[in-house]
Amino acid sequence: MKRCLAVPAAAAGILILVYPAVNLATGGEGGSAPFGAFRESDFERPQTCRQCHIDIYEQWSQSMMSQAYTHHWDEIEYFDLALEHVKRDPSLEDAVAGCNGCHTPLMWITGTKTPPRPEAGSRANESVSCDICHTITARTGDPSVNFNYVHSPGRVKYANREGVVSPHHETAKNDFVSTAPYCGICHNEKNPYGIWVKSTELEWAEGPYNAQGVQCHACHMPKAPGRNANTARKEHPDVAQHLFHGAHDPGKVGGSIEMRMHPGERELEPGDRAVIKVQLFNGKCGHKVPSGSAEERQLWLRVTAVDSEGREFHLPVDRKGFEGEDETITSNIPAYQDIGFMRGDPSFAGIPRDSLPEGDRIFCLPYFDKEGRRTIAQWNTASLGTDYRIGPRETKIETYTWALPDDIAPGRVTVRATLNYRRLVASVAGLLKVPADETEIVKVNDAETWFEVVD
């Protein structure tokens, strides 16, 4: 079903709902091999790889790649929403089964349509494992989408270096492994309605980093000097670190958007109108922010002013007047009513859309069901709203016009802008009993300015 970050990133582990045999205008289609083309025994367990690749294994084990199937929100969304939806709409069975093409590829390619819950301890829990990635040799069609990988399991492992010798397996260089389209196999997604519900690699392809030849790996698998295995004969200057940090890493999210702000005038009187402008620049992410599962990611800008006596005022963002702007200003109107049908509750009237103070700018890509209602379900998305996310090397400017109260205290007024991020809408998390860490608020950045109130 879904997910990346990201806020930034082709972040691994976001529940990615994938749909087999989706015909694209380009001629490509999702799903390269027949369902159940291989056996589980054709693929090494990650623990086997650890014997020689300790550092790489430990890095992977801390990443969302190793939790793509076991992560609590992914489990809840798959078992408690998607599969429940299939019970009421069997036409979605294949689409929902396709979740596993990216969340636990081993299960898909070895013929398990609905793996057991993580507590069962099956090999589904390996998620996106070492041997899954290192036996991909190509993709079917262009662009990369919906797990259109080609696997060649066996003794040969494919990576980005020539001349590597292992006592356990053979190695071969495969240039495809080092390209962004390799990542796009699971970080681009087209649903049964023909909607691109995930397009992280496509966003990168349309942006400046593609033009400069900077691949996803540069940020999500940075290189460092070292040995890629205990048995390596020599140290290399550029061993890829298998960190895959993205939407679930506060260190990656923090600072991803740069900010400044200023007032139109430095001296104002009570009753005057203060005009504050905030500039937000995406100088670090090669895709839009937020990316990946944009229907559930939240990135919002809150601006407050504090007068010389300590009174705090919340400043709502000025409207720009573009189509669909209401979806980009925080609101708590009822939304996500389709959850009621999925869970067999026809009386369900929805839950607060943003679960945030109202009036803040929220950078988002709204997803709508066929009834035109906001949805959290990629597989149930029939249309998209206005894309008001922050693109790579894009600057957005937000304006806040504030009529100063007649009784505002003379002296300095400090204005603060804070850009916040969380991975899941709090009302959705509360309804579905998602653990609290999924709704923790991460500060992406902040800025501060001032003006004086004079008598």
C-alpha cells in the first residue's frame, strides 16, 4: 500500500500499494514475473548475508527497508483497512495483494497472496531483503512502476562493482542497480484508477538532479571509505552505506527545507497592518516534499507573534486564490469517510481532516475517492487535488497580513515561523490505534523576525 518521508526521500518502507498488470501509456506494466514464479528456498535469508557483510546488514536492519512489512502502521493499513476493504469490494483483491510486490517481494514472487501477520514469524518479515535487491537484473517497460522488476535468483549477486570475489557467491556488476529507475520500481505507483499515487522517482526525473546525473543513492546510500565485507581483500574509497534514511529519520527531515522571513515595515502603530513574508527553499531533496505517501504525510507552516508583554497571537496564512486552495490551509472538517465502508460502519461520518490548528499553510497533494472526499487510501484514490508541495530547488513564499490589535503592547514584537512534519494524520492514527510514534511532530526548520510597535 504505501509509503517515503519522507518527508523527504524515496524513503524506504513506506507502505507501497502496487497493482499488477497496470498498462501504461508507455507500454510498461507492473509485475515482471508470474505470481509464484520462484520458491522461498531460491533466496538467501538476510542472516546468511550478515556472516560476511556485518556493517551492511546492521545498517539495513535499522532502516525501513527491513521493516517494510513489519512496521506497525503498514501492518494496520494492510490488514485492518485494505484487506477489510477487499471483503466488501472483491474487485480490489488483486490490487491489494500487489502490496506485497514491494513490501515483502519474496512473498509475491514465491506465490503467497496474503502473508500472515508479522507475529507469525514467516519469511514475509524479511521485507525488502538483501537477496531481493541483489538479484534484480532489469525492469520490464519504461517507466519503473508497480514492482516491474526482473529477478534472477541464484549464486550470482548483482551490484555496482566489478572484480569482487566472495567465498560464498559469485558477483557481477549491473549498472541498473546504481540508477534512479531501479528505485522507481517500488517508489512509483499507479493505481487501478490510473492515478499516480506515488511518484518519487518521476519527481526526481523531472527535476534538476536528474539533469546533473545525481541519483537517489547519493542521498539515501551515501558512500564512505571501507570494506564491503569481512573477507574483502582491500578497502574501497566508495562503499555504499545501506542507510536508506528518509521519511522516518528526523535527522533527514530536519533542515531539508531552508527558511527565512521578514516584515514589510520595521515600525508600526496599533491598528496598522503588519505584512510578514516567509521564504521556504527545498535545497536538499531531489523530489517534492513531502513525497511518497503524500496522502498521509503532513508538512505545515505555523506563524505566531509575541508582543512585548508576552501575549501570543496565531497568524493565519494569506490566501493566494488558486484552485483547490482550501485543501492547502489546515482545517478540521470531516474527512476520510471511506474508512467507514472499508470497516463495515455505514454510520461513520468521518474524522478531522488535518487534526491541526486551523489557518496554517499545509504543503500537500490531496487524494480523493470517487465520491470526491479526502481519502487516506491509495488504492481508493480516484483523483488528485492541486499539488502544493515544495519541489526540488523550488522556493515558495507565504504571506501573513495581520491587523495589529488596538491594545497591543508597545515595544518589540517577535514573529516566529515553524515548519513541522509528521508521518500520519493524528485523527487517522487515533481511530486505527496506530502507535504514537507515527504522529510525533518533527521540526523541519524555523525562522524569526521582529518589528517595533510605537505609540
